[in-house]
Amino acid sequence: MLATLVMTIIGADRPGLVQLLAARVTEHGGNWLESRMCRLGGQFAGLARAEVPTAQVAALATALQALESQGLRVVVHTEGAASAPVPAGTVVQLDLVGQDRPGIVSQVSGVLAAHGVNVEEFASECVSAPMDGSMLFQARATVRIPPTTQLAALRVDLEKIAADLMVDVQLRPPTP
């Protein structure tokens, strides 16, 4: 019998952190399934999902928590082998770009939540604008629009706040 572990990871960035995690998973008979990891503000931050024999869950969780002595904090969430069914709805990509300012993510995510839209993946960054060196905020999200939400109404509400925030927001089919 297999169990699925979802791990959140954070620690001061340095070489070898992924190997520390992967070695522990392998040592306990686990299989690394998927992950998202990156360097943020000098910190290594990530999410990972692995399958492990049920009999090894506690030992693996202990081994991962012991990594804290090496500066890596790992929080483990355990689920059964059965994964949740994929919710109904249409998957679209949301792209946003505009001058950086406080509140962009809050306002856009507020519109999405009001329409029952689930954010499945989200990445953002601030970059220097090519012409004048000011800061641009860029975000890309994969979102699932439930069947009860009308895409046209969602677009209208996003366009309203885009004008207030002076950002460009686009919804389009996801890129492969």
C-alpha cells in the first residue's frame, strides 16, 4: 500500500538541498512524483509530492524533519494513495503585466475568488522595465473556471480592476 506525501520546504539556499530531500525519499522506498522549487530572496522554497510505502511514512517524516538541523525545514502532509478527482471546469492561463504597486495580487485574486475560480498554479516576479528601468510586475497563473462561472462575466470584472490598477490582464488557453 502506498501513501502520498506533500512536502513544503524552506531553508537558506545552497547547493545540495534537492539531493538531501531526494535521498531521504529514496532511502525510504519512495518515488518522487512532482515538485515546484525556486530561490526566493536568498531562500530555497519548494513543494514536492512523493509516494512512499505506508509502512515507511513515519520514518520518512522523521528523517525529513531531522533536516532542520541542517537548516532545511520540511513540513509533511500525508494523504492516502487515492488522489482527489480533478474538479470540473475549464483551465485557462491568466497573464498579467503592469507597473508594480501594492495590492495587485490581492485585487486580482479577489475577483477570481468571487467567481469561484481556483488558482492551480501561480508565479510572479518584479523586473526592470526595458525602456525606463521602472519596476514591472508580471504574473502567470493557471486557473480552473467552474462550469457555473461565465467566462465573459469574469473577463468584465478583471478588465474593471485592470483599468484601476493600470495593468494588462489576459485570459487564454494554457500553453503546453
